[in-house]
Amino acid sequence: MKYEAGQIINPEHFPTPNELVCIQVPKVFDQVALRDCVTRTVTLIPGSGVVNPVFAFEGADDFDITEVKVISKTDSMTKPGYKKLKLFVRIRYTIHYTDGVNQLSQTDEASFNLTINEIYCPDCLAQIGIIRYPSDTVPGTIDADGLSIKVEALAEAFNDIVNSATGVLSLDIGAFFIIKCECVVQLLIPAYGYCPVPPEQPNIADLNCRSFRDKKCTPFPTAFYPDQKRNILDCSEGEVQ
């Protein structure tokens, strides 16, 4: 059977995994979904040399989380490991408009103050000791306890009203948030071994490196991963010795 990444429709058709793997990953201990909306007022700027602009709003896109701050973190008095969080989240986006002559754009930012009443966020360093992890590209924060608060969002602009003469734009920025509490931990998981090397894509013939491009002379290597350590329980007595 050929294995590849993807959704499993019939898990009963798969054989028993052939190894147990210890991996170190950010584990999501708990997550909360919530929504919030803020109203922004932005003054649109006409293009150079336009004396009597006629502004029209054309949409907003390129939403991006640029800042996440944990304002407060309060332990639950009755449920160990649970916390109440207050977060500050800043989202930057691009406004597209016209002044009647030019197609223009400018950036704006919307700020959200979020309250998470209850989320399971145990202190990480009490379990894994003192260790430093490289910075993550996913928007969030890591506190002194090793606790990571991650924020994901889907945002959209609506209810837009623009004064065509003055360029004063009012619009609502609504966002659906997923707040995650993560700790980096080691997990023991069943696996089918390393991911298979994907098939090589065809390339247009080139005059350079003909011998290298000849797949018969230089086949694509399959040894992209080191040899897997064997479990001692599966070894013969001689191999154990």
C-alpha cells in the first residue's frame, strides 16, 4: 500500500502503525472562539495633483495580525490550571479607494480588547524545566512560564460609508478569533515511518548538466532521512547483545 498525507476516509483499511515516535511539538491544551467588531474612521488622501477629488471606497483586504499582548492573566480560584485572560490584538489591513482619477490604497489598523473568561492554560515550565525555544512566526506571546498564547483571526470590512467630497470613511472591522493556549511538550505517537519522498516533477530539457539530468544515470535519491532507531522489544537476543 502506498502511504501519503491526506484525510483518512476509512481508517479500518490501514494496518497497525509500525513504530512509536517521540516528537516535540506545541500542544494545544485548550482553545476558545469569540468575535469582536470595531468601527474605524479614516480620512482618505487624494492622489498628487488632484484638486477636486470624488472619493469612492472599493474594499479592504490584506488583513494581518501585527501585535498580540497579554494584558492580564488571572488564575481560577476553583479550577486548577484554568485562567482568565485579557488580550490586546492589533490587525493591520489595506483600504482600496479612488479619488475619481487614481486608484489608491492606504493602510489602517484596528485594535481589539478581548476577554477570555475561562481557558485551560497550565504552567509549562513546571513540567518541562527551563528551556529556550526559537521565536515563532505565528502571532502570539510566550510568557515567563513558557506558556504560549496564539491568536488566529478571520477579519472583514463592512458597513462602509464615505463622504465623496471630504474623503472621510467610516467602516466596521469584524473579526472571528481563535485563542489557543499552547505548551511545547514531548508526545509519544504511533507512526508509519518517515514521509515518502514525493515524485520528481518533469522539467524542460536543458543543455546544461546533461549527465545529471539523465534520470537513468542519476536517479532521484530516496535516502532523505536517517535510519530509524529500532525498538529493543523487537530485536532478537543476539541483536540486543
